[in-house]
Amino acid sequence: MDFDWMKIPYAFLTVFIVVNYGFLMGALIQKIGARAGRRHGIPIWQYYLDVIKNYGLRTSITHGVMFYLGPVFRLSGGVGLLLFMPVIYGSYMFSNFSFAGDLILALYFVFFGTLGMALGAGESGHPHAAIGVTRGLQQVSMAELPFAMAVFSVALQYQTLSITEIVAAQQGGMMNWTLFTNPIAVAAAMLAFLGSMMRPPFDVFIAPQEIPIGPPTEYHSSYLALMQTNRAIFPVAKIVIYMNLFFGGAGSWPELFVKVFFLYLFSAFVGVCFPRFRVEQSIRFFLVWAVPLGVLSIMVV
Amino acid sequence: MTTKPELMKRMVKGPDGLEFEVDPLRDYYCEAPPTVMPGAYIQIVEDFFNWARSKSLWILGFGTGCGAIEMRPLMTPRFDAYRFGVAWRPTPRQANLFIISGYLSTKTLKRAIRAYEQMQNPKYVIGLGSCTINGGMYWDSYNTIKKLDEYLPVDLYIAGCMPRPEALLAGFEEMKKIIRTGKAEGANQYAENFAWYKANQKRVIHDWDMPDYNW
Amino acid sequence: MLDIFPPDRTQYPAKKADGTLDIDLTSGKYLKLWQGPNHPGITGNMSVELTVCGDEVVEGKTHVGYLHRGFEKLMERRTFIQVFPIVCRVCVPEPDFNEYCYAACVEELAGIEVPEMAKWIRAMILEMGRINSYMMYLGGQAGALGQGVIGQWTTYVRDLMLDRFEELTGARIYHMFILPGGVRDTLPDGFAGRMEETLCEVEKTLKDVYDVMFCNAVFKKRTVGMGVIDPSWLEPYGVTGPNARAAGVAKDVRKDSPYLIYDQLDFEPVTGQNSDIYTRADVRRRDVWVSVDLIRQILAKMPKSGAVMAPLPNVLHWQIPRGETYVRGECSRGEYGYYLVTDGSGYPRRINVRGPSYTHAMALLERMIVGCNISDVAALMVSLHTYPPEIER
Amino acid sequence: MRELYARLKALYPLGELTEQRKNLAFVTVPAAHLRDTLLHLRDKEGFTHLVLLTAVDWLEEGQFQLTYLLNNRALACDLGLRVLIQRDTATMESIHDLWPTAATYQRELREMFGIDFPGSPRIEEEFILEGWNSIPPYRRDFDTLKYAQEAYAERPGRVTHDPETHMRLQMYPGQHPAGK
């Protein structure tokens, strides 16, 4: 086994870039959302300040071991997703620890954070957290189903489980993207994408008006800061998967930034102008619309 | 002091058939009193944290009185307090700034104290409106407190009935200055004078059925 | 739509002999959940104690009193003219009705005739307040379902309307403009023109709100058929205002027993049929159109000049002979009324405020909340349009 | 209104009718006949809407006056039923089975005036006040200022310029300022 030790600092560099990009992009999206409400919105560096403030709080209270581990799991879910994925196609520095079967691992990591969160939120003992996390798990499992189907479809289409090879197959012009070669799978996956981005209409598990604010109700100071850091990494990591699988990957950082930004903007656009579904309604939505699309995409391939 | 039935010690049979004793006042709450938390050892680090804290004020979204009506405009296009790093959090755990928006009836005072104690150090309190200062319009009411700083450590008062959103924005700016100079140590003040605050609170709240300190 | 998960209602709590629910919290089937007072989904500072089984509410109890200031006691300690500055504090989002009802009560018992001009100005202020209140409601209703952007737009328009209030009365929230005997002042110069601009802005926003909120598939899915008030509940539970109108009963004090100058205005009460959350929201949205139209009519028809204040007796010695009366008005939430008893002294004997939220948020909500999903509690409560300060005063 | 009163008078021993307005009148009803009168008004006369239920404390006469205000929407008129009960016993029959919403009013009256309505749901629970330890606050002999001064710490230095007192002193120097 020839492990290249030089990959470790490069992987950290990736994480560092992604964290900063995640903070800035999150604030930018927030600002764009605020424009819909005719506001200016938060300053673009606001998320840095929030995180520093939360790390700087003097007290923090624990509710048990899992309460500690919840944010840690969540963060490791985000970081792990990022680390085992080729972020920049064709780049030695930013291919990270991608290997032949990384697609399966990525699917696992997408879910990992939510599970960790469930354990942590359950330990916190707040009824809102428990309700929120059960809703979240139901909805995420439902949203993952079409995504998994779309992934299988793509894996079948390209006859590989390596993300790098999938990206390689999509090179050479926009018409080679999965978006155009397998549109049904992409449609199913994009619906799933909406379902897992914690924005309306699929954000019933953090709904501030019903169960403020769901799983993280009890989390504060450094736990919350950890989760905020993850909030910056995880969406970007997830979007990078989508980008790699369906939108031709990225050959350079600027290309990645632009693609991730537009994908994120897609979910934000939908989120701004929709109220949220109830959890059984969203499950029904996925069952009725997204899952058949996923099945269809597998059958077509 | 009478205890409510759900707070009494009792035997509970769990869904799995096991019987166990529950003493809600001991099991569900923490009785440890608050302690004075010093700032960072190095002054420059503390200054840095204070700067970040002043730039990121998270307000507990608890409208305790009529002042809550002017909170809505603050979040919306005309005033847009988000520009100044002010945000609203629905849970006390994540909030740093508690705005007592107007008069506090004794029933709300009890909830306000609990919400305040659940917030994390350092935490700040702004008293909004004349009624928090000296009773204001309700100076002779039998159900509202007249002087907020007897019960909670207040960093700043915004006078008026009701204060305009501009006054609130100015108040936030003042609050930021106080935090940046490191004078906003309300939580430590509360911990230092804990007995005094508790005695004041208990004099007003007649059915005190919770532990003295419940985080 | 496919009904994949039919709700299972067999495990509902059995009833005890005395009609109360047999809920054993230690059985692990039920969970007690407090919604409020520190909860963003609650309309103001009140709380609902929910007992839930799974996601369904099996029992809900409203708890109020967090905003109690003892107004009715404080008013007994103040002379008739001293009461007038504090009445508006009873209901925060729509204070003008308190001022009007109180003033009308006092005028009736003291036998004061209000000048014609003052009546028109009063009616205009009440309609402006109604628009404000509905704007708060529309934002809240959308916000309770997670559509925050509507709240941004409507609050923006409300701010514009508050500007008009400021111009007219000098205050944003508590205007203290309608006092016994008339109003404080006439309209400022050019007020009608600026009012027209504001009304145009209101209409524009209403159109946007209609497109984004009422035509939205998800909003319809969440609200149509939810939280139905049965028409047979209207009388026993004392339902008034838009809540009753959404059930098809054209209950509108402005039309039923016209006060001020409403008999000279041309309007029809807005009614709906289905009595669910969507209909109630829609009735209120159309009611804003009515209010906009009424303000235009008032500005067009009102006398151009005249006295706005009747001569009062020396207010320091103002004694009103023994008597009692009740004056009502149609506020944005329903019937708002003041019951005033005088005993011949310089102080009111008793003032009772009859707020519409009192019946809506207590008995009616407790009845309606049973069987609804936790996610819908906030939307249901907002849809009744209750303001806690007028429940407990 | 007069005809209605004549019809009612034939059935129940009523007091005098006080016509406040064309469409608002008050009439005194003995406590024992209240329920029948209410039922008659609700079912036969169309007074289906209970507008409010409240009490007035006539301390000097030792009586509570309960006011049941009913509204007939078709005729657009209101009828207030006054029931006088003794102040020291202060018990009244509950009408929560006629109008469920009356239970809320009765809870409030029980707490604020100390009038008992046996059988009304949740009547024993605290409604608005919490841990109240004095006489019911809406009674006339409860002095809210005195209570507030005793119970709550006041900020020193508050000066009350009561306009009434101030003006009295301005206008009639020498006369002792009256007021409560």
C-alpha cells in the first residue's frame, strides 16, 4: 500500500479553503435571501464573528457524553465527506483520499452527521430536540432514497463506483454532463437535494415557529460553534458530490466556487418563497414524486 | 410554599415495567449555583472576544411585554437590525442578549428569570421602556415589578413608552460600546450577588416552586 | 392525493367517567409539551400546554396572565380624563379601538355630542389601525408556516402606515388621539395625498402577497381543510369578526349596528365559506381591500372643516351620574367592547374590556387544538388572530 | 325593547328596565331565575350571543352585581341582565353548559372578585395571577397602590406630578388636595 503522506496537509488545505468559502457563501446567500425581503441582510463576515463569539463564551453545560459527541459526529460527517472525495478533478493536491469505492463511502457520510446529531439531541433531553430529530431522520431518510437511486443509476451508467472516474467520464463539454446524459436521475437527485438542505419547504425539523429550533435547541457556546463550522463545510461538501456526479465536476477552484454557489442558490431560491411542508406531507412528496423518478432513472439505464 | 403535584417526589413505572423513583426538583434541574467566570487570562484575547461579542448580539426572542411590537419592525426592511450583527434566537441557550421588552408581571418574571439563567455567560440584559425603570404607566399596578435591576442585572435601559426602533438601534450601539470596554459583566455580577438577587426574586414570586438555580 | 398513512385514531385517550381525558403521563404514550411563553410560534406572551400522543395533540390548555397589568383596577383609580392615556395600552397592536370604545362610553354616559368631523377622523383612524393589524396578521400567518418573506413585506407596509399615524398623531404605536369629546387635532395639510400613496403601496403589496402566499401550492396544502370552526360553534363560543365571517356568517358590527359614520359608507362584509385557516386568511386579506376602500371613501366624503372637539366640562371636576353602558366596535379580530359603570363620582366604578381574543384564544382554541398536528398548532393559533394583552388586560 | 320586557315580565319577576340606548337595556333579575331567563332569551328570543359576563363591586351596598350581556344579532339589540348577589357569600350558579365560553369568564371572576361558580370547569385553577396572597384584586377594598408599594421595590426619586392635584393646588391654593 503506497500511501502518500503529502496528501494529509493538502487535505487540510482543502478543508481550510472550504470552511472559509462556506462561511462567506452562507452569508452571501443570506444576503441574497434578505434582498427578497427588501433588506440588506447580515454583513458578509458575520458568520466568522458568530463563530468566534460562540467559541469565546465562558460557560457551557453538558447533558452527557453523547451531547458532546453529537456536534463532533456532525462535524466529522462533513469533514469526512470532504476528505474522501476528489474536490478538484485532475488535481493532485485536492483529490484528497478518494479511492475506487468512494461513492459508497460518501453516501454513508451524508447520513452520518444526521445520525450523530440524533444521538446528541436525544441526550440533551429537550422535547423539542427529540421531536425535531425524529422528524429530521424521517425526512432525511426519505430524501436520501431518491438520491441513492440516482447515484445507483449514475454508477450503473458509468459502470464505476469511483467518483473520480465518474467525473472523468463527464469531461469534454457541457453535453457530457450527467445533467444531459441522464436527466431523470438528476431530477430525482435535485429533489432530494432540496430535501436535505434544511431550507423551506423541507425544513420542518428545525421549524422555529413550531419546535424552536429542533435538534440544536440545547446546543450552545462551543458546541454550537462546532455545528456552525459544520454548517459551513457540510453543504459545500454535499454540493461537491452533486457537482461531481451530475454537473461535470470542477477543474479548478474558481469553477468549483461558481458551481457550488449556483447549486446552493437553487435551494435558497426555492426556500425563500415557500412555506414548509409538514413532515408526513414531505415524505409523501418524496414518495410520490422523487422515488418514482429515481426508479425510472435506474430502469432507463 | 406548596409544590405542584407534578413536582412532587413519586414512584414511576417506566414503559419497560421497571419502577423507579423520580424527584423532579433534584433530577430535572441542576442545583449548582452560578460561579463567577473570569475572562481570558490574556487581556488581548479577552479584548478580541469582547469585540466579537459586540459584533454578534443574539437576542432571545421572548417578547415579555408590549415592547415586542417594535421588535418586528427591527427585523424588517425599514430598520433591518441584522445589518449590525443583531440576530434573534428562539432558544435561551444560544442567546446572549435578553431584551426585557416592557413591564414584567410577576408571572412573566418567573419565566424571565429561568430564561435568563439558561443563557450562557457572558449575557446581557437591556430593559426597554419606562416601565422597567420605575414602573412607568403601571407605577401603582399590583402585578408588575417596578425596578428591573432588583431582579436581574441590567446593562442598559432604553427609556420611552414605547421607545421607537431608532432608540433601540441606538441602544444596541451603546450596548456594543459597553461590551467592547469590557464592562458588561452582568452574569458575573449576578453570580456574585446571587443571594441578594434570589432574595429579591423570592419576595415577589410567592409560589416559588423551582430550585434556586436551574440552568 | 394518495392517502398512504391514514391517521390511526383508535389509540386515543379514553374518557373517564366525569368526561375528562384519561391521560397517564407515566405510560410513555403521552408527552406534555409547553408551547410558550418563550416560543416564537405563539402570538405574543401566552402559552399552551399540549399533551401529545405521537404528533397529535390530544389535549390543549391555554395559560394566560403573563401580561396582566390590572388595567381594570388602575382605571378605577384614575379620573375620567386620566384613564384615556392608559386605555390604549390594553391592546398593543391595535390600540385605537380601546380609545374609541372608552371615549364613546364616556360620551354616552356624560351626554356629550361629538362633532361630525371628529367622527370621520375616528373612523379613518380605526380603519388605518385595522390595516396595520391585518398586515401583522398576514406576516404572522405566513411566518408560522415558514414563509418569512411575507412578514418582511407586510411589516414594511405597516411601517408606511405608521408613518401616516405619526404624521397625524405624533406617535407610532400608542397614539392617544381619540379622547372623550372628539379627537385631538384635524388632518395635517396634504394628508390625503400622502395617504393615497400609502394605500397604493398597500394594494401593491397585497397583490404580491396574494401571488406568493395564497397561490402557493404548499401554503394551500398546509392550510386548506385545517382548523375548521364548525358553524354551530359560533354562538356557544362567542366567535366574532373574521373568524365568524370565514364560516359564512356576515357578522360585522360595522354593518349590524353601525357606529360613527359607517352607515354613510358603502361596503359589504367579506365572508368565506370553508372556515379553515386558508379561508380565514383570505377573508382578512380581502378585508384589507375593504379597509383601503373605506379610507378612500372617508377621505372623499368627510367634511373639509369643522370642530374636532366638543366642549368638555372642567375635567378636574368631571363627575358622571350613575349609569352603565356597553359600546362595541368591529376591530380586526372581532367584536371589541367596553363596559363602563359609573357611580356619580369623578372616577369610573368599573370598566370591563371585552376583547375578541378572550373567547377565541381560550375556550375556542382549547376545543380546536384537539386532534391537530404539533406542526399546525402555531398556524392554528395565528389563524384565530389573538392578541394576549387584551385577554388578561 | 319594551315589548320584550313586557313578555319577560309576564314570565319572571324582573326589576325595572333601564333603557340606556335605543338598542341597549339593562334589567335586574333575581339570582334564582337567572338560568331560566337566560334559557328563554337564548332559545325563544334569539339572544344567542353572550357578549360578556362581568361583575361590579358595590362595596357600600355589600353586593356584587353580575352583568350578563346578551346580543341579538338579527334585531341588533343588547340586553344586560343584572344579578345582585351578596358580597360576603358570593356564590353564583354556573352557566358554562349554556355557553362554554362562560367558563373563562367565570374563572376570571372567581380569581379577580372571589365569586364562586361551583361546577364550572377548571374553576379552581389559577387563571391570571400566580401565587396570589391577598384579597382578590378587583374588589373595591383592595388598594393596589398600597399593595404595590409594599410588594415591589421602587426606584427612589420618582416624583409624581399628578395633574389633578397639581391643578387643584394651582387653582385653589389653600384647599386640601382631594383624591384617592
